[in-house]
Amino acid sequence: MDENMNTAVENEGTTPQTETVEGAAPAADPTPAETPATEQPTGTTPEAEGGAEDPQPPVEPFLPVQFDHETINQTREEAIENSQLGLLYKKLKPMLDDLALLGAAQGKSTAEFVRWLKQEEEKAMREDKLRITGGNADAAEILVQAELDQRSEALRLRERQKQEAAEAEEKSTLDRLAGELVELRELVPELTDWDAIPQAVKEDAIKNNRNLTDAYLRYMHREGKNIEQNRAAQAAAAAASVGSQADKPPAGAQNVAANDAVAGIRSAFN
């Protein structure tokens, strides 16, 4: 999102222009003139200027993670994909837990229970097609395969529509934020790009569909209140510390009081 956002901002309000240099020579004829071939000496190989290219350094792992008792080094793309899969699993986990519970009641694991359900459903479908075709197994199988193909195509269509909807929503959000960032930079010039905006502001603008300037002003208001509260707390603590020190009698006075007490006790026994 952040990289796409920066690209969208850079493209905001820009149009391609063609520069014309005065006095420039006309473009050369695209058809190259024939030139005599230059023979290479026998046994020699031409080398590029500057020598052989340096070998590319190996790609460093972007994020090492612990999984199944081993460390897996992920590239940035793999980390993004696996993070998305993790979010999908988190969303599907309640349903998977229900399947595990139902499977356990049948003495099956989750995978075994799902396969069993699929087999039972296809078995019922074949019995229905046999009834429709009057017991013709070949015709029934053709109908079964046709219905399975229709279901697969319907599933692919739903997934494609879901993906297209997600991409359209992301593009709409990027376009909105790109325009709003231009407005915010006019108000706060130090916010030079998307990365300069506090993360809390970006999350508020995206998750709550809030105008970027509104989200930024709300954030600054909250930060200002926090600063004032911290200052007030520090001032109260400092005042309490000074007051406790003022209530204490001087060290000399404490010694006099102690001596008087001891003298009073001794006189009671005389």
C-alpha cells in the first residue's frame, strides 16, 4: 500500500510533455546505411569495454521466521504472500474449528471429514442422475461431470469477481488518498510524502474511510492533549515532592525533640 501510495502521489497532476530543442538536427534516417563487415582476426574474441561484468551479490533474506522447528528465510514478496495467507487463515479459523469438531464426532480428522463429505455429496449426485437417466450409467456420468464443471466455473467466477472488487476498492482508496495528500501538503509542507505521515493517521484514513487532513488534525489534537496531560502530571508530582519536603522539620529540630523525649522518660523514673 505504501509503495503504491507514493507512486500514485507522484503521478497525481502530472502530464507527459515533449521538449523541443532549438537548432536540433533532424532525426536520422531510421534505415541504416550498408557498411562493410569487419572481419575479426582468427582465434580472437572481442571483449566488452571495461572487462567482464561483476557477479551480482546474493539476495539477502528479508525476514527469517520460525516454522515447524526450522528457520525459513523469506524474500519480501514471500513475506507479503505468507502474511496475506496468515490473515486468511485467521479469518477461516472459526469455520475450520467447527469442521474439526464435526470430524471428531465421526472419528475423522478435518481433512478426512472434508473428503468424506465430498464423496458422500458426489455419491448422492450420481444416484440422482441415475434416477433421471433411467439407470443409464454412462449418461448419468456425463451429467455428473457437467454439473461438477459448472460448479467449478461458478467458484472461479466468484473468486475472480472478489479479486476484481478488492483491486477496484484499493485503486479507489489510492486515488482518494493521493488527492488528499496533495491538499494536506499545502496545509503542512513538512509532510513531503506518504512515508512522512504518522502511521496512526494513515490507518485512520484507510480503515475509517476518513479524509486524510481530518485524520491528521484529529491525531495532532490527541497528541496535544497527551502532552498537556503529561505536563500537568509532572507538575503535580513536582509540587507534591516539594510539599513533602517542606512538611519535614529541620534536622536540628528533630534532634531537640528526641532529646526532650529522652529527658522526660528519665525524669519519670527519678
